Amino acid sequence: MSLFTAREPRKYRPRRIYTSEREEKLQKLVNEVRREQGEKVDEPYDPTKFKGTFSQYTPHAKRYSEGGRRMAWPIALFLVIILILLWHWLLTGRIHW
């Protein structure tokens, strides 16, 4: 057992720097024709396609996405009053007004 472990090298991922817009448009057109003919077409993952679909099927997630987490105004008012009383007590040392 050694103190240091050898890391695996990163996998090679070729990345194109220069792309051809003409090839991309042609590939989209070919995919569209294949889709119309009923063939299965491999498309890249698009995260915007599924955005918001989960929250519409669960009531808790729907409530959270619509309203978020808001504090009710009576609770906020109560906390402000408590903080003012605490501040007054720390300054004067008395609880009475």
C-alpha cells in the first residue's frame, strides 16, 4: 500500500474547433426526413425540452415552483418584535419598557 495513488489518465474526447453550418443544416434536414418516415433518430440531449415537466405532475413541486418559500407576514412581524426586545434588553439590561 502506497501513500500516493496513480490517477488514470483522462479519456480522449475529440472536439471540433471549426464547424460547418452547412453540414449542420443538412444533418438537421436529414434527421427531420427520417423522423417523418418513422425512423428512430439520435438527437443530442436538450435540457430545455424537459424543463418544468416534473413539477406539473407533483403537487408539492408545483406549489414550490409557483410560490417558493415565503414567510408569512405575522411570523415576520413577531420575529421583528422579538429582535427589538432583545436589542433593548442588551442595551439597557432591563426587560421593562
